[in-house]
Amino acid sequence: MTKWVCTSCDYEAEGVNPPKKCPKCGAGKDSFEIMDEKEFNEKGEEVENDDEEWEEEIEYGDDSD
């Protein structure tokens, strides 16, 4: 599910598409942007996300005994 935030009043909504109208301030759907997903550690502190994708190298053993 996509999370949306109203850029006018910071109202947060979830759905495939943004609301047609913000229920809090009345702004149109053009005022909604996709909310950045924030990561938090086990203490509830926000973790920096540098948006780099890491490829994990997988080593396969030789099973041809």
C-alpha cells in the first residue's frame, strides 16, 4: 500500500492512489506526494537511508564430489 502526504497540511493517507480531496484542509489530489519510507532501529530512532541498492554476492559450493 502506498503512503501519501498532503504537502499543504501534512495529512497522511494510505491507498493505491491519493485521495481526491484532503479531508483535513480540502486541497486537491495534486497536493499529495508519495511519502518517503523511513527506517527506524529497535530504539525507535530514525536510521539514515542513502537509497543505495546493495547486491549481495552469493557463493555456491561445488557439489560435484
